[in-house]
Amino acid sequence: GKKDNFDAIDLDHIEVFSSMLGYYCHNYKDFSKTACVILTDAGANDSTRNGGRGKSVIINAISNVTKSLIKAGKEFKGDYTHNMNDLDKSFNFLAIDDVPASFDKNDLYTMITGSTTIQPKGAKEFTIDFVDSPKILVATNWLLRKYDNDDSTNRRFLEVKLLPYYNLNFTPAEEFDKVFFQDWDVNEWNKFYSYIFRCVNLYITKGLYKIDYDKKEDNYKADFYNESKEEEMKRILDLLIIRSYGFTVSDFLDIYLSNDNVLRHEKLFNSRNVKQLITSY
């Protein structure tokens, strides 16, 4: 069934959304203001997938305006040599749709603000300059971690959370009695292009808007979606904080990796993640 209508429309959120569409529907690029938008689900957690919010509709809208390459999240592997073998300078928009929870957004880091090196299968490697490389958008049903001390990454990735107006049981087709793009007549297409032109004007005149979400709860849910991980963190910290002299990452791991701890085989904690997990907890 349909979700309850939203009584109050968040105009700021609409402007963020509109400037985002304008950003992707125009191929102007500014090195200092280029970013990758990540579409996520408001209220998501890292244990179940909700989806159905309209992320694919947004991607299809952009692809109807500018030449686009759409890749499924499971197809994109950051360390794969031929990851972008089907990309060339004619594409203005690259969408990576439905990426898994394990997706490492840093694999896109250099592509967002630099040139892109392409290694086609059976052909010579070539480079697409920054001004000719596509703008990138990522869509996911999972939580997006964001840490305040990671300024360079935060500048490159902007999150837009989609509210649960649409869901798997209530779609745009049910609300409008038309499948978007497929069932439109000339009047519907004209309305769509008129809106896109207004979005482009907003982006050109005002830039790409962003929302500064409070990510503490999202970070916590993403880090401790596993109840046993949360309980093990509490157990170890309870043992450590009784020490008046404090503790180190090594102290934490000594307890976790002790031979009598059956959870050590679950590999919940390691030298790379303990400090951040403690901060999040």
C-alpha cells in the first residue's frame, strides 16, 4: 500500500535534488566543484535492503538527456584492470547502480577529479582527460559511512537520501497510471524536458547543493549491524576501561584474539578497523 503523503515538503531537499539533476544533465566540469553523488535510502540499516525508492528512475531520467553508461554494482570491481573497458570520451554520465554494502567508494576517487585510464580487452590502453570523463553517480540500498576527519573524501562524495514515499509496493506507475518514459506522450516529455532545463539553470547559476546529514547514527548502524560485534566491543571495552592508565589498539586486540575467545575466528576486529570502531561506539 501507499505510504502516507508527506504533509510538509522539504523545499531545501527539492533544491538539492534539482541541482543534482542539473549537474548530471550538463557536461560542464569544474575541477574544484566536481563530486560523485551517492543515492541512499533514508532510514536504511546494514542488515536488510529496503530499496524501491526510485533510484533507478532517477538514473533513467538522466540517461534520457545525456549519453550514459549504466553498470550494475556487482559488475564494478575497483581493482579489475578492465573495469571500464566499455567507457570512452563520448559518455557524459556513468551510473553504478545497486552497489553492495562492501562497495569501496574510494575506488572512484581518482576518476572523480582526474583523468581516467581505460584498458580495453585486447586493445591499447588510453586515457580520458578530466574535462571529457563522465560525471559519476552511485546508488545503493545500504548505509553510507562518513567520518568528519576525512575532508578530501567528503568533498568528493555527496549523499542524497531518498525518503520512503515510494517503495516496492507503491511505485510511480501506480501513482501516475503511467510507466515513466515508456508511456509518456509528447506533453509528458515536454514537461520533463522543461523541468530538466530548470534544473540545469539552477546548477549553472547556484552550483551543486548538498545536505549535511548527521552521520553518527548511520555510522554506528553500519559499524555494528551485527549484534555479536556490538556485544563483543562492549565486553572488551568493559575490561579495558577499568585500567587507570588507558589502553592501546594492541591491548584491545590482545583480548579479542586470546585463545579462549571463540569470536576471534569471526575476524570482527583487526589493526585497521579497531580505532575507528571504538570511536564510532
